[in-house]
Amino acid sequence: MESKEGLIVKTMYSEPNALFEGKFNYNLEWNSTSFFDSKIIVTMLSHNCGNEISRAINSVLGQNTAVEFGLLIIDDSDSNEWRNMDSGLLQDPRIAIASTSPLSISQARNIGHYIVKNRIKSAEWICRLDADDELASTNSLEEIYSEIKKCDDNIKWALSGNTVEENGELLKRINFADSKLYEKEYVIKRLMLMAKGDPRGELPSCNLWIKSGFKAVYPQVESAEDHWLVAHLLLNQMDEGVLLPEKLHAKYTLSGGVTEKNRETKQFETSRKLLHHSAIYWVENRLNEELEICLGWGSEGTVWYHEGMLTKRFHSLIITDNHVGWLREIDSFPAPKPEWVCNIGIWEAKYEYEHLQAANSVTLSTLSRFIEKCLKSKVVFLNTNRANLRLKDGELFCIDIGTGIVPFEFRYFRDMCARLFLLFVLGLSDADLAKRTLSFRNDIDEMKSIEGFEQFFHREVHKYAYHNGSFLKPKRNVQPKKRIHNDVTLMVKSCAMEADLIVRQAHHIVTQICKFDEFKERVLLLDPKEGSFLRQYTTGSLERLLDAAKKLEKRGVFDRVLVSPYGGHEENTLELYKRWFDVESRETHNTEGVPVFPQLWGFEQVATRFLLQMDADVMIGRSDSDDDVITEMKNALSDECVFGVGFNIPQLNGVGFNTYGGKFVPEVRCGLFDLKRVFKQRPFPNQIHEGKLTTSWYRSIEQFQTETEWRCLRGGDSRSWYIHPPNVLKKDLCYYDRVLDLVEQNNIPDEQRNEWDLIDKKTAWKYTPRNEEIIFSVTIEDWSPHWARACLRSLYIQDCEEWGVVIFDNCSTAKNQRWLGSLVEEFDERFTLVRRRFASIDDSFVKEALDEICTHENPMIVSLSEKEILFDSLIVSQLQEVTPEYDAVASPTYLARQPLGMYFGESDVVSNKSNTPFSIRGQRLSIFTGNNHDSIYRDVNNETVFEIQNMSVYNADMTVGAEDSDDLRPTTYIPNMRKLEIDITYFCNLTCAGCSRSSAQAPSGQHMPIEMIQEFLDESKQKGMKWEALHILGGEPTLHPNFVEIVTMLDDWFMEHSPDTDLKVITNGVSRKVQNNIMSIPEHWRYENSYKLDREMDTIHFEPFNLAPIDLPQWRGEDFTKGCYITQDSGIGLTPYGYFHCAIAGGMERIMNLGHGFEKIPEHPWESLEMMKDYCRFCGHFLSDSFKERSERIGMDVSPETVSESWQLAYGEWEVKGDA
């Protein structure tokens, strides 16, 4: 706001300042814009003075100098009495007046510095003059400024002298800035004289010049605030100042009003005594328990010591009640936890004094732990410098309690980390740090120019997100082996009409029916007939059916595919019907179109006595528990005169086991038959009409049963059942898809119970409803298990449990859908899974499904995309703060590809003005736009958006903002300190190409001493370690001479001290000795998935270990501290050469002798960064940016047998020198 009163321009400023709550308001008046060109600013306080100020003003305006100068008057008076002077005086163009609310003298002086720094950009130096003093001469400014300009540019303050006046008379005593003030002992003596009231001790404090921008703060004391500041500068910052012994700045008045008032109240004497005692501490760092001592001060308060306690007294208006309340609620963070007391509106923080070490330098690990504590406690320390940081028990600790500690915001956190990096990694001084901070704040390019910072920052955030529990894998349970029914064949019957359903249906049937059982053979029987079908619902395609069948056979879903003879095989039909019915017909289907010949022909191709046959469209439900249904059905078949047993149907609630009985038609849709008995009782009754059979084979047997004692049974355990979908309902593929999904999840409506056929009541089949207000919505489409598990676990580990999630699987492969279903079973009822197989999931489907599933009036739907996890376990707690009037939630997203953020308005990724990715994460269901639009692209354009400042999501999508990037390895991996691989031997009985332990390339008989295992266990016990996983490898670990003893030793210890650890031996399984040793260890150690029986096939998935990145020109400049997926997924390694960031590195040490390897278990992943630089440059695994399943590695472009130049040289030296 601007207005003009005469010649004076008045502008009101409202801006943040450390000395005031919220916004600091002041009016600034000036007469000419030339005032803002001043090189020297003299500040003067009009603190309740009168007309006497005109003398001081005239002494400034009367200066003879060619240097531009200005007079800034700080007016905090209750009245304008001081302005009642010659009106022309205040209209001088060199004068500006800043009007504020009433202030203390210290506050007013500090505000003057603040205004000069932020509003008068051309100002170089600031000096002061009290309203009852004068400048010493008309040349004071010129002479002092000229002298300062001769000094080094690093000089931040200067001190000159003053004459002394009392009652209008100039005294002979001159208070020079004596060069003896360079000596600390002399300063202490002067302060002692001051404390005793001896005027000879007074410091020339009114003559201080300060470089604009230099942090020189007047403390909040009752008297002598200028002496406190000057004494502190002389004793603690003399390297940044200069004394001007020959120069005089002011004519000091001993009879000033404030000075007289302080003398009357004894504040004059008290303050000087406290200064003397405190200065002794500053010099000697020695506390006197009986005295009150000021340890230091800053912009917001002064810290005092007395009788073992510290008290920080905050300046009025600085710290708010709300901020104190927030600080009180923080449970644990690396700063004092004080008792807060409010005295007459002034807050004090009191806490016990501790002697702490100076934080001159700290390790990366120490720095990392400090940052992690900030992330966990959701705080940021704004004032990170050596003055405010100490070491407490070896850990970084901030002693600056107050407004410099703020709630987490990414921009503040980013700045804090940059300051810490500059301080302790690059070694900047506090002063240089202050300069650098101004240049990089919110400037991504500037922060990237800090060499090494971007990677440092990303490693810290990545480590925190990765170790929050989202990536924790459940302990591998020993799965009971499936029962193998060598006397049973599983047969699935299909026809051309089911060409588009058969793949998914086959996977469904085999997965469900083989959950606990296996069979002699799995057979797919196809009826090749084309044209009209019985109860036809689609035209079908034999070509597509045959193509699908080949794929199913190739993938191992079926062992055999049988295609029934059709056309040109009439004699086969004739002969078969003669055997089965003693009639003659050459037609494969009966009068109704039932496939008689195809099915009976298929039965005759089966070699086993029992046949479990079913239609390809049946839906099979199984509970989690094993009911041994196949054995029960076989037992029922053992009764006399029983042909077959029907698979159960859904039973009413409460029904357990129904005894097999009755005399039913053979269950053609899903039943077990004794083929030996069936074949023996042939032929069965049937007739011919117009050349075709009149009766199906199962109705023929039913007719035979009515005339004999033979029968087919029904009954059994209610935990296994099937439903048959009528063809007419298959026309509604969405309904069919939903039912199939719910059947697999054992989620069946009451209306369907006791029914054979799928009911035509679509409203009955419903997904588990969600009544929570916070609903996470995730659409998955063949996500990697690594990220899918992490995404869902990041929900599961939330501290607050009042949330639900709806997971949409968009036609992932059958394998991935099964895995996802198993994963969801690990969690609890808050997870609702919706899978589609036959049609894609789009936003409209998601919206419609959520409208049905969500029962809350208008829930908040929070979307997560691929490779996204919740940032930590506190996110839901923050979402709960959203009240009903908000339609959406916006929050920052951490982008692993863009760790420091993205510029506002320069990308499709939505960022805020601090260049933090900040977008809509949640929307009320009433305005929900769907999952398929990634949340990082949703703009915050709604007034009713609730904003969360904490990071809510970690996004690891390396394609975000990478359009112009040529990074070969963008992903960073962290050594997992919770997992351990132990290479107990390098001896191996195989010679696999590309062996990452060089057991084939450089064969060795080296074994780990058993004593190393014991030392590892002793250290683990001492440190109380609970390992997530421990795997034994080699070489071939079972060939260690003490293999069984080692495993037994480890097993005993882990069962007692860390029973939840995943224990595993990785073995090739080749040779009788290996097998014998495997069988000699506890079953939960056995891991059979790595057995190598075919050298070529079992190493085809190997990566080219011996292709060294440094041998590839384009890779030589990569940052090898990024590691690879092995160190993060498999963990650190223990080898005969010590501990390494991964076990592979220990094997490389054997060949290359690079000299690394820890004797003790490393405490922090950053301890391994140097060794990662050395080993990862030689390791071919580094060439892979992301983890790939073994099946995905087959057919890689580079052969695992590749050996690059560095490895050729290394193996050549090894042949001469042997193992390191």
C-alpha cells in the first residue's frame, strides 16, 4: 500500500521475521528513492524520546563525505512527540522512518539490521547512533568507512572509539578501540572493571559497524545489550572483525535517559556482572555452579545456565503457544526435550545441562542417522550449523530448541539436508554456509551443482522408505508336499465354443484342484466339432481353441492335449459304441448334440484306474485348509458297486461333512470315476434314432444303475465345491468374470448355497464391502511381485488401522493373479481384491465397482500407481485429519528419478512453487476420476483441497521426467543390513558359466573356518540383532567339510535368539553327497528351487558377471556407489575375507585382493560406499538397473560366459598368485 503525505512516501510491509509471530508488520516512510542507494546506513531508535533527537539527527545529516549514506529511524514510540521538531528536518532525502509496534531496545536494533538487509540492497555497512548521542565529528562516517575499505573482504564487523559527554560537558576520557582488545585476557579484565562499576572498563560498544547481512544479534537483556554483543564478537568472532584504534565514531552521553533508568533499578550493575561471568565461560568453557551464566543467544532467545539447568528465554512475540504445544507433543527427536514455562507472556524452555562434544566433523553414518530421526519424528531443523549442532553419545544433536524446529515440509527438509551436506561432507564453515544457503533455496539446478548432493539426498530418502517395513518379505514357511495320486488322471473337457475362455478357465481349474494334490497326469480333452452346439451361446473357433491348447501344454498346465477323432474316423466311432452300448452308429454326438464319442474316447486314452473329469467351465472353490478331498472321494469309491463320486456343491452354512451316498446320475460336470469298474460293466443301455444315439453316456449309466445295484454317490466335505455356469450366463462376461474371481476367493453368497448351477442373480455375488472413510484404490497390471508386495505392505504397516483398500487386477497373467491372491491372503479383511480375466479395467469400471463396494457416505479414495508405496507408517494418521468439507487431498510425492523435485510449471508432473511434486492424491468418491490417471499429474485446482505437507508417497518410476536423460543406471540400491548371505566355501562340484564366486573360472578349495561362524553368532548376540534372512551359499555349501555342524550351530542359535529369521541353504542339489548332506539338516533350511541338473539350462538365466562396467567406455563414469539389486534384495555378505556390502564382493576379493572387508558386522550401509566404488565397477550385475526374475533373464543379449579385459587380467594374476 502506498500513499503520499507531503513529500513522504509511506509503504506498509508485512513479511515473516524470526523476531515476530507470523507476519512482522511495519510502515516504511522515505522522501526519496535515492535513500535506497546508500552504502552506509546509520540506525537510530526514537524509543520514547523527545526533541533532543534532533541533535543526533543533525550530527548525521551534517557529515562531510562523498559516500552515499542514509539515516534509518526505528520508531516504536507510543506517541509522535519526537516528531515535533523542524518539519523540514525529517523531509531530508537521506532519511527513512520505520514505524513498528512497541519493542525492546534489543528488538528495535535487530529490526533495524533486518530492514537494511532486506530493503536497502545497496547498503554495505550499518552503524548506530543513540537518540541522545552525536557522531564524534563531521568526518566520522568518511574516515571509518575509508579505513574499513582497506581491510580484507572477509571482515564482517569493525569497532572504533568514542568521546564521552556528561551533562553537556565533554570529558577528557576517550574510549578508544584499543588494540589490546584483540587479547581475550584484556577483554575479560575490562569486563571485570565494568562489573565493578569502574567507567574505565566500559567497552566502546556504541561504535560498532556491522556488514549488512552479517548475523550480529543484540541479546534480550535488561541493560548493556550493546556491550554483550561487542564482548561476544571480541571473544568469539575476532577473526571476522577489525579494531580501529585511531578512529572515533560517536560522542557518547553518560546522562542518557535509558542509562539513568537502568542505574536506578540496578539493571545497569546486574547486567554487567552477568556479562563478566558469562564471558569467562566463553573463553574458558568452565561453568561456575553458583553463578547464572549466559551461554549464548540468537534471533529468538537467550540461553542461561544455573545450577545444572539450562533455560532458554524467548524474546516476546517470537514463539507461539501453538508452536510450543507442537514441540511438547514430539516424542523423540535429536534435540532437548524441555519443560515449557510461560512467564508473563514470555516462554521459557528448561532442561538439564549436558556436556556435549563439538560437531566439527561427523561420519556419513552419523549424518544419516540424524536425517533418519528427522524423517521419523517429522521435524526439520532449519538452523543447522556447527554453532547449533553437537555430538551426544556419538550422535548428532541439535541444541537450538525453538522456532528453528518446524513440522516436516519437503522444501525445508531438502534445505536442511543440503546444509548438512555442505557442512560435514564438503566442510564449509558456518559463515560460508550462510552465503551458500541463500543461493540454493528452492533452486533445483543450484542444488544439483553441489557435487554429490543429489545422490546423497536420494540415498537418505531411499534408505528410509525402503527400511520402513514395506519391502519386508514374510518368512518362508515349509510348504507340505502335495499328495501325488499316481492312480488318478485329471481330465478337463472343452470344445470350440470355449476358445476364448479356456486359457483362464484351465488355469483356474488346475490351480484350485491341485492346491493340495497332484495327479499322474493332467489332460486336456478337446471336442473338435464346429458348428451348432448344445445350448450354444457363441460361435466359437476351433483354430483359436487348438492354439490355446498348445500354449497350455507348453506352459505345463497340462501334460497332454487330446483331440478327439472327428470326420473320417467313423470306424473308430462304430467300434467304440459297440464296446460301450452294443449299438452301431457313426455319429460322434447324440440326437441332442451331447458329445458322446469324444468323451468316451478320451476316457479310453487314460492309463490310470481313476479319472477326475470335469467340464472346462466349472468353477471350483477351495478353502485354505486341506480337506484331502481326492482321498475321501477315492475312499467312497472303494465301496462295492460304486462307479463314481460327484464333487460337492456349495453347502449351507454350518454343514461340515456329508456322508457319501445316494444313487445319482454320474456327475459329468465334475466327478471322480473308477474306470476299471465302468469298463468292466459295459455295455450300457442305449438306442439309435436316425443314426444317432438317443442317450448320453452318463444317462445311459444312470439307466443301468436303476436296473442294478450299481450307483454313483454324492456328498463329502463342504470345504471343496464346484459351481456350473449355464451357457446363457456366459454371455454376460462381466458377471462370469466376477463369479470366477469370488469363487477363487471362497466368497460365496448364501443364495448360491445348495445350488449346482450358477444362479441368475447378479446382485447376490458381491465383493467384500468397505465401510471405511479412507479407501486406497490400486490398479495392478502384471506388476513385479517386488513392488506389488511393497505397495500393499506399505498399507498393512500403517499405525492407524481405520482404512480399507480395493485392489483391481487388470488382466494380469494367471500366474500373477494367483500370486496376488495369495499375497492378499497374508493380510487381513481390510483388503478387497477385484480381478478381471476377460475384459480390461478402465476408470469407469473402477468408479462403478467402488460405488458398489464402498458403503461410507462419501469416502476419500486415495490412489497408488505402479512402483509407488506409502512413504512411511504415519500416512493414514495424517489422512484422518481430513474433515468432510474437503473434496480432495493433496500432498508431496517423492520421485526417485527426480530426488530434488521438479520445477513448477515446466513438466506434466504437478509441482508447487517450491518446486516440490505436489498433486491430488485423494478424491471423494463423488468426484473420483479413476486410478488410471497417475496421481502425480493431477493438478491442485480445487479450493476445497486439504493439503498435507509431509511426503505421502514414494514413487520409484524411473521414467518420470527422464525424457532427455542418458543415465544408464538411474536406480540406487542400499545394502540391506537386515539380511546376510554367508559364503562358507568356494569349492564347487559344477563349472557354471558366469559363476559370481568364480568357482568355475578360478577353482578353489578354500573353506570358511568354523570359528568365523561362532564369532558372527557371538557378535549378533552381543548387539541383539534380529536378522530378517540368513542364507548359506558357496561354491557348493553342502561340500564344506563341516557343513552339517555349521547349519546345526546356526539353527540352534537362531531358534533361540531370532526365530523369525528366514533360514535357507542355496545348493545346486547335484551329487549323492550333496543330497545326503541336505537330508541331514532341518527341513526348514532346505531350498530346492536352485537345483541344477542341466548345466546349459540352469545357467541360461545367469547375468554376465565377468563383464566389467569399467571395460565399457560408456559405463566408466557411472556412480558405482549405486550398487545393484543384489545388495538390497539379498543383503550384505560374510565371506572368509570378512563382511562386504554383498557376498559377491567377497568372492571378488579372493581374486583381486583390493584390500576391503570388515572384521565386524557393519553398523550402517554407508560404511560400505568406498568398497562399492571398488568392487561394483568390476561386477556385471551392476549393468542391470532393476531386478529381473530368473525367467525374464533367459535370452539375454550377452552370454554369461563373457569375460572382459579386466577379468582376464585378474584371473591371469590369480593363476600366478592364487587366492588372496
